[in-house]
Amino acid sequence: MGLAVIIMAAGKGTRMHSDLPKVLHRANGKPLVEYVLDTANALDPEKVVLIVGHQAEQVKQATAGYALIAALQKPQLGTGHAVMQAKEALRNFDGEVLILSGDAPLVTLRSLQQLIAFHRSRSAVATVLTADLADPSGYGRVIRHNKSDIVLKIVEHKDATEEERAVSEINSGIYLFDAAVLFTALGEITTNNAQHEYYLTDVFSICFKSGKRVCAFKTGNPDEILGINTPEQLKEAEAILLNQQA
């Protein structure tokens, strides 16, 4: 089964208090997106698609040394819309699509290999990487069927019931999809929500409704799934990266 990787790198990163695209902020001297690209390439994918948006040319220049296809997201209409921009690059691709965030450099090759093996062993059309957090406030929750591998629902914190908010398992934003299922479902999602955006998580809703198997794979190390939105989080990530490399 072939593998393609989509890396989300279109964001502005307003909370970083800098004009630099978020994925080009450096952790221990290396741009965040390079950590993600290096990990992705270690999986030996057939294709890597980098979704660019804010200061797209700068991001493209910074990643010019990598074998990838840059796809422009403009305007930026949500995570689902970002992945839609990879459709042309993956038009003739038949396999699995791994979706990573360019501002989440801590996920390890081992965890991604385990995610892929798990996904295949369960014959899932989609698998979400999850983690248990001591304080899951603000994160989307993953609701499983009777504590099995099967996911019933992924619900945003603000939309969750009290019972759902008590769940500590959260959605990392790292996903593995069957390519055909992903792009078919992306053609069905709408902007009928408060943000008027295309949400990638709506793809899961379409899978649930049609009875397709969606699974969750939990990493034992919650640090791996941390995204970087603030200078403080960047400092934390630098310390974790040094630890990973030690």
C-alpha cells in the first residue's frame, strides 16, 4: 500500500508575535517544518505535499531542498479546505494519506510507524492519533465505542457535553486516511458552521454516517502531539526535542 504525506504549513501564527510564518520559527536552530519533513521522509512516502498559504514564497524557498509538491491555500477557509488543495497533486494516487502539522515537530517516526501498522491491521478507512491529557480543556475529544478501537465521534471542546468533556483522550490533528475515502468525503463537506470554514473533522462525520470504520491509536507520550502556538510553547518544544535526540 502506497503512502502520501500532506503537511499543513499555511498558518500565520499570530500568537508567536512575529511576521515570520509559524512553521519557519526555529527550534534549536532548525525550522519547525524541517523536523516534520525529516520525519515524514523517513517513512519513504511516494509523495509529500506541503500546503502553503501565509508568506507562501518564503516557506517554499525555505523548503526548496526537499522533494515535495507545494500546494497553495488561498484564501484560507479551514483545515478541510487546506487538504482539498492537495487533490490535484494526489490525483492518480491510490493508497493512504498521512496528515501532519508543520508546527508539530515532536511526533516521532516510531509513533507514525505504529499508527500506520495499527491502521492497516484494523482495516480502517481513517485512524486518528490521540493522547490522554491531564488537562484536555480546549482540545477536541475522541469518543470510542465501549472502550474499543472504534471511534464513534470526535467532538470539539466547545460543542462537547459535560460527559464528553470528562473524557481525557484528545484529537492530535494527525490522521491517516484511505485516499479515495478522504477526497470523496472532502467533496461532501460544507461551511455550514459558526466559522464558515471547511473542517477536516467533518470527513469523520461522513465516515460515521456511512458506517465506515474509523479507529483511534493512542500514543503513550502526550508530549509528541503538542503543537506550537506561542513563544513559551516553542521553548518547551526545544527542551523536548533535545531530550528526544539525546
